Amino acid sequence: MTKPHLKPELNHAQLVQREAVSKAQLLQEKHSPLVSHIFTADPSAHVFNGKIYVYPSHDIQSDNEINDNGDQYAMRDYHVLSMEKIGGVVTDHGVALSLENVEWASEQLWAPDAAYKKGTYFFYFPARDKEGVFRIGVATSDKPAGPFKARPRPIEGAFSIDPAAFEDDDGKHYLYFGGLWGGQLEKWRKPYFDKNGKEPAKSEPALNAKVALLSDDMIEFAEVPKDVVVVDEYGEPLKAGDNHRRFFEASWVHKHNGIYYFSYSTGDTHKIAYATGTSPYGPFTYKGVILNPVLGWTNHHSITQFQDKWYLFYHDSSLSGGQSHLRCVKMAEIKHLKDGNIKTVTAYR
């Protein structure tokens, strides 16, 4: 008897992409891509020398399988964007750093960030090393747009993905990092990389992003990284099964009226959530959602102040018609409310 032909079951990333492609023609976008000549994602925005500089990842077409490990995100270089005013011309400064110029890396230049101190610009970026383990490296330049020169080895004690640099009012710099699934954070539950590492049970505390004070030279950690704990309104750490609120990836920290805001992606529920605290180390109390789900699988952002207003930089897959690994960077103004909360942004009409 001939067995019936069964279609292979789609993984979560494939299901989301198929749904996104079908929705792409129906959505009315509120915001336009900053650039459309290349695909960009994961925007980290900072104000340097009176201009907004955006440090995105650079998406490229790939034949890799679309899966929850993120193999389809095969980026190989970085560009830097800048603008002198909101709504003005956006300049692409070209390639700032390429994979072939990072001697310790093998593939996948994912979401980066940048910082400035004493005449030097520091560019933090994740990549897989020669063994396929994600590490975080640092490159330097005397210009905010680069080009950047990568150091010969990654930062000692840094791992996983999504570095985010934060400068506090006292001039100290901190680096936040970490991401689940493709970002391998669950494989670092032991003091070393365990390729068989799994997420906690749904009833257990969720895995946390990491944070470490940077050394004075900005190229190493000054301490062992600490957990960035997100708690509920009762002070209890969020559970691993609380995937509408728990941390997944894409850390970002900004400070407003003395309050530290830790924002992040919830990953498989596709929101940008936020929590508040009184220290750059946390703990942070969950408050709500900054950005509702966008077109595509990932949701990744940054928040910066420019000329007395605050802006959210994010990405979606509208430029490619819903292909999750070909994204475009956008921006929107956000409002801090009188009670300290942030008004939720919805990217579509």
C-alpha cells in the first residue's frame, strides 16, 4: 500500500514568514524606511557631534534554511547611516566593517552598537567564532561612521549576541548582551558553553540578559557579567513560560527623569517590552509594551533623544514584501507619560 505524501511541518520562523508575506500587501505603514537601496535591521541609534548616527546590521539574500536558529540571517558587513535632522537626508557612509577583517570570526555579523569616549568611537558586534560559538567583539575608529578596525580577539567573558552600550550620567559605560535560540544564551547556563544547553522549564525563572561595566579603555569588562533580572509587579522574577513579557533578545537601556528603562524583544511573541529600575544593573520591574509586533519574525530597536524629543528606531520586513531576513530600518517618535510609562507604538494604520 502506498503511503500518502506528507508535507514537512513548518517551523515557527517559516510559519511567521509565510504569514508575513500574506499580510505585506494589506498593511498600511505609518513610517517609511530610512534607506531602501540596501536591507538594514537591528538599528542602534546615537547622537554624536549633533547628528543621529544609526548602526544597523546589513541584511543580504541567503539560500540558508529559514529556521528558529536564525541561519537565514547571513550578514557579512556593516554600514553606518546618519542624518542631520529628523526627516532629512539619510547618508549611507558605506562599509564600516567586513567579516573578512575580523580575524576571529567565521560568519553572521548580527546586531551591533557603538559608543564614544575620549576621541575614540567603539563598535561592538557579535559574530560566530571559528567553532560556531557567538562571541562579542569590539572595533575602533576616530570617526563615528568608521571605518572600524577590529581587535584580534573577542571581549573576554562576553558571549551570545546583541551588545548594547549605555553611558550613565557619571560617564561610566556598561555593555548589555544576550539572546535566546540562535543567540545561544541558553547554552551558557553553565560557566562554559554547553552545546546541549536548554531553556529553563516554563515554571522556572526566565533566563536574563547580561550586563557588565566596561573597563576604562572600553575594550574589556571591568567585572564579571551580572544578570539583568526583570520582575513582575510583586517583585518576582518573570518565568520562562511568560513569553509575552520575559526577555528574549535585543537589550537596550536609556535614562529619563532619573529612571532607567530596560527594553528588549520578547522574541517568539514579537513585542518590544520595557521595565524600569533605579540602577543600570536592575532589577527592572516590567511595565508594558513600547512597540507592538511588526511585519516579519524579529523585533529589534533602540531609543535615543534628539533635540528634546525621544525616538524609537526599529525594523520590519515591509521593504522585501514580508521576507523575514530582508528588513528595513524605520523610526517613530515616542512619548514618556507623566507616570513614567511609555506610550505604546503601533507601526501600522
